[in-house]
Amino acid sequence: MSQILLVDDDKEFTDVASNIIEFLGHDVEIANCLEEAYNCIEFQRFDHILLDFMLPDGSALHLIDKLNTQDKVPFVTLITGHPSVKSIISGMCGPNVNYLVKPLQREDLELVLSGKTKATKKAKSSAITKHFGCLVGESAPMQELYEMIERVGKTNANVMLMGESGVGKEVVAHAIHTASNTEGPMVATNCGALSRELIGSELFGHEKGSFTGAVGRKIGVFEQAQQGTLFLDEITEMPLEMQPNLLRVLESKRVTRVGAVKDIPVDCRVISATNRTVDDIAQSKVLREDIYFRLAVFPITIPPLRERLADIPLLATAFIEQLNAENDTNFEWKNAQLDQLKSYAWPGNIRELRHAIHRAFIMSDPTGTEVTLPKNFESPFAKNQTSTNQVTAGQTIDDVEKELIRVTLEKVEGNKTLAAEMLGISTKTLYNRLNAWENQAQG
Amino acid sequence: MQPTQETPPVTTNTLIHDVRNPLNRISMQAEMVKLVLENDMPKEKAIAALDKILIACQDSSAALQKLSEHSRTNNDG
């Protein structure tokens, strides 16, 4: 049973919704404006807040700002009349915020309160099947993947997802979470995006005053994911010196906040992800062997898009249907266009395909039904691939990586943010690599 | 007659918002009726929810009428 705060200025809606939420087994408090919501959060802790985006005395973002100063930030679901708010949410809020579009149904409430995802309403009437509510594709490699997700979902084994950048590792993590019978939420964090100083606090939390700047208690992601799923992206970018602490938590299932004396039991499945291969992980020694075996109890390799070209028409249709739903348009693919999409290798995988379709969508006449595709999909990724084809036997992976980063930086005239984006890594990771090589050169 | 400064401008977005709200109530009240029927709860609860759906249908209709008039005024203007 969770403590829920429902914030909406429509009193009839809050009355009926609270009845339904109570029927689903949760405790509900109602606030009909921001002022009432502030009062509620001051005196009571909530696990989940259902929040109307526009309130008579301000925006939902004001309340989210206030919540972010609390010790334990509850999960927030914004209730909005328009799906375009999704882009605002992803830009301004963290991973603990999602959204629902009016008109709501009981199933919507059940899913968000259980921390699971579902297909959009448009997708329900679509011919595209979304496996586990989020995965698209009927090819043989995907059928194998679905079987693995189904099997591991019934266990509490830790999973390591491997695959090239852009194959959809976080989406697969969501699918595993959906396939699991867990009560808790899925919490995601990117190990490559955190500084060495803050990673311990992010993972394990900290007590007030435990270090300079620790003005309040912080709950780490292990505790936030209690009874649920913790997704650790770019796990191989975690500093080696932090890995023994992670190993201790994985082995003991107890976490000690930074600056605390007592440990706290934690119970969650850990799904980690990396774009390195097993061989690369072993050779480059970016992950301790004992940690690897704890995290990769069930390793899953997600196939690159070029190995499942047959899924491209389904993916392209799913993406265009989503864009149609979000923008109230009626675009459709022609067979020749789907063939054109299938003829390209998509080295940036599904992420690149999605971006290409989004670009084409923007370039198309919104009053028509035809998508204007470019003549070719040449991208910096394709050029990188050409460069990496020039590798010779005997070169080390480090050398190839160094050359790839050098060529990419050259291409974007030294713009590290753009280079990191093209390489599919975080800017922090790129800086770490460059600093490491500089130190090697000096040492 | 000039509008006073306190009068908020009526925009298409505001009117669409006014249509969505009763639709949201209809959806949730319909879910309430399903809950009552599926769980053998007192039928008065279902009847109360159905009455609210009927009112919300009238509200939707009125909101759509306003949207239609707004659209006609803007097109003529």
C-alpha cells in the first residue's frame, strides 16, 4: 500500500479518482490547489504524487521544485491534457517523473502506481504489437530476446544488458521490469554521468552534514528502488575505486549511506548496461571480475538494428504513429519509403532511425499524409564506421578507441559535447578518456 | 464595449482544456461504474456515477459549442 497525494483543481475528478485509487489498495490525500499540496507535503510523506500540470495558483513544476528539496523525493505523475508536455518533462524533470494524458482510465492509474509502463492509447488500436508494453519487432533475434525477458522476469536475478549504443538498453530494462512481479518502481541512473565525488552519494545516499554541501539527508538509488528495479547505465564507466563498495551492497544486500553508522537492508533487482562486449570488459579491465559475475548473473546481448532489418517497417510505423498521436497529424509510410529505410545500415541503431524519422516528420507538410524522407541518411555515425573499417589486426582496442575519438573530435572541430553525442557516450565519459590519455602521456 | 483588463483572453487552448475536463470526468465515472458492477457494490453508487456522466456529457456539449463559436468568430475575423 502506498501513500498517494492527488493534486487537481477539478473536485469531481479528485473525488472519483480517489475512490478508485483507494479501491486499488492505496491511501489517498486530496489537494485542489498548490497551496493545499504544500501543506500536505509539509506534514506527511508520500510515495507517489498524481499532479495536474496547470493549477489555479501555479504550475506543477513549482511543486516538483519544492519536492526536490525533500529527503526522499516521491515519484510524480503529471496529469496533462496534451502529450506535448512529455518533452517539457524530460527536459526539466528527473527520472522520477512521468505523465498521463487525459482522459484517464483505471488501467492508467494501476500502471503508474505500480511503476510499470504501458503502450500509448494510440498504440492500442495500432497493428503494431508492443511486447512488454514497449518493445517493437517480430524478427527471430527479437523473439529470442522476448523469451529471455520472459524467463528472467520470473526470477530476481541481476541482468547485464550489452549492446551497441542506440539499441534500446533502457527500453529492454523497462521490459524486464514490466515482466517482473515487483511492487516497487524502476529507478535509473547513469554511472558514466556522475562525478567520482558524487557517485557514492547517488548510489548509497548520504546523511546530513556527511561532507561539505550535504545540507540534507539524501536517499540513494538502491533505497529508492526497494522492491523494484535499479537500472545502472554505463556500468563500465564506474570508477574502479568505487566498485568494491558496489560489490559489498550486491553481496550483503545492505547499504550504508555516506556518513551513516547503520546499514539498511535493500531488496531490488539490478539491471546494468554497457555498450562494451564481454571480451572488451575482460581485456580492458574496466569492471572487476567479481562485480561482473554479481551483475551479469543473466547477461543479455541486444541485437544491433542491422541484424534485424525486417523490423524496420514495424519500428518506423510505431515511431510515426507516436508522432501522429503527439502532434495530431496523419502521416503514413509508402512501401518504397520503408524499403529505403531498410536499405541503410543504421550504425546508430534505433536511436538513429528514430531521429531520422523525427527529422523527416518535421520537414513534411503537416496537413498531408506523406513523409518527406531525405535522399540518403548519411550521418556522422556512418563516417565513423568508415574510419573504424581502417583498423588493422594487432591494434589494441584502446588504440582503436583513441583513433575513433580523435577522428570524431576532428570532424566536429573539437566540440566535445557534439563529439560525445556522435560517439553515443556521455560528455563526462569523453572527458574521462581524454584526461586518462593525457595523464598516461605525462606519466 | 472594451474588455476590462481583468478579463483573461479566451484562447483555443483554454477551450480545448474545457472540453477535456468533462471527458476526463466521464472516463473516471465510467470506471467507477465498472468497479461497482464487477464487485457487487451498492447499485446506488453506480447510479450516482451514471448521473454524473450525463451531466458531464452536457458540459462537454456546451464546451464544444463554445469552441465552435470561437473558431467561427476567428475564421470570420
